[in-house]
Amino acid sequence: MASLLMRRPDLVDLPPAPAGVESASADDIPRLASLLTAAFDEAWDVDRVRRDLIDDPSVRRTLIIRDGDVVVATASARVLPSDYPGAGYVHWVASDPTRRGQGLGFSVTLAVLHDFIAEGLLAAVLETDDQRLSAIRVYLGLGFVPQYRDESHQLRWSKIFTALVEERLRSRRDTCRTRDRTGAEQQHRR
């Protein structure tokens, strides 16, 4: 199944660039391989990191967030002018699965968007997969919108939006239940 395309039609009105994001160095290649393997549940080794990120001429910069010596998030700024004129391509966004929900994916993706502005690009694109709901939520929050490349994409996006709404409703119900239980426990103690 082909990846889904999302586009941010402009790069204006972005939140400020996040602190703590830096360019990856050659010393970070093994750490990137470990992070990408964990995040995508597929094999990444140092050769693949070099080939697909560090040495790929279309990848202008690979950004990372680290916690001490550990790389906890990454995204790359890629440019494919023949495919996406005037736009940057957000490439291989990943965060440590044990640290999800901490805003790392948001921060590193936002840093890539600021990189595109510095390069004079006017828009941004990225590709993602249907099951990456957490990432899709981040991309939507950053102003990306779905692009329908073929007939199947409308139905796929419909299912994604339904799943996101259901997830949100479940979260609200859980919050209400917790609040109700806490209130009942406080009443019981009185």
C-alpha cells in the first residue's frame, strides 16, 4: 500500500523554533540506527543511516534531540525539487518509543520546518502510513493536510479521521471515569 501524502501549504505563522534540537554528526550514526530501529520496528544499521540520511544528497540536514548521549528523536530536512517544487520534504521522523507523548516528534518536525524557511522554501510535504496515528495527530497539529494521490486515499483518510476521533473520545471517557472515581473516593472519605 502506498504511503499517504500530507502537505503544509505555507510555512508562515509557525510556533517559534524549539530549543535543544541540533544537527546530527558522524558520531551520532550508531545512535540514529538504534533509534530508527526501535521507532519503526525495522532494521536500521550504520550503513543504512549513512545511505538514506547522512550521504543522501537530497537530505540537507538530519536533526536530533538528545538526552545526554542518547538520541531520543530525529527528523531530516530533504529537498526533492523535481517532485515537490518550492517545498521541503520532512523525512524519517522518529522518537524513542519509551518517550512518546513528550512532544519530541512535534519539536523535531517543527525544527525541520524552520530549516525549510531558512532555505527559502515556501511549503512542506511528508509521507506517512495509516497506522501512525500519533504522528498524524502531530502533523495535523502543525498544519499539514491530507493530499489525495489516488482514489483509495479518500477512504483511507476517512478511516484515519474516524480512528483519531474515536481515540479522542476514549481518552475523554477515561478522564471522566477517573475524575468520577476520584470524586467518589473523596466523598467516601468524608
